[in-house]
Amino acid sequence: MTDLSTAAVEAAVQGELRLLRPEVRSSPELLAELLHPRFREFGASGRDWDRTSIIESLLAGEDPGPRPVVVSRMEGVQLAPDLVHLTFDTENNGGRAHRSSLWRRTDGAWQMYFHQATPFRVEGE
């Protein structure tokens, strides 16, 4: 069940959208603010990332390439008082991915705890 009306889900959505902005992706301080210390990601490339490695990659401009990223089908559900699950699709430079992320409230701030991206193609393309 999707509930984009809860404050928790809205906070996670806003954090997710912030992470896609170039000015955030180029700021170690903003990235550290939005990524949980125990962050982990299974990227669309198949790579396994931790907080340090993804921040280093983003700051080096290695991932995921030029903007803008088009986001669609964003859905969210609050799983527990301090945990939100988001799912959505992205399109960037012709590549598409289904995405799933967990946002965890820690010390009053919402941070991405886990993210997974799975590439996909639209039938007939």
C-alpha cells in the first residue's frame, strides 16, 4: 500500500529527490547528511557500494553521469515509525532502472540506509 501523505514518506521522497540533484551529488557534506553511516547499495552496474565508496565515486564524477535524471512511478510506504520504503523508476542518458530504497530516521534526521537499482528495458526498444 502506498501512502505518500505521511510526513515520514514525504521526508524520504524529498531526501531521495535531493540525492539526484547535481549540487548535492558534488557536496561531501550534503551526501554525508543524506546517507546513513551504514549505507549500502547494489548499483545498476552490479557493483556493491558502501557509504565511503559511493561518496568518493560521486565526487569524482564517475557515477551515474550527466543530468537530468527523470523520475517516475514514485511510491512509498512507512514500514515502521522510523523506516520508509520507496520504489521508483529513473531514466538517465537512455538507461532505465527500477529503484528501491530504505530511509531510516536516525537522531531525528532521515537518511538513506539501503538502495538497489535494477536496469530494465521497455519492450520493443
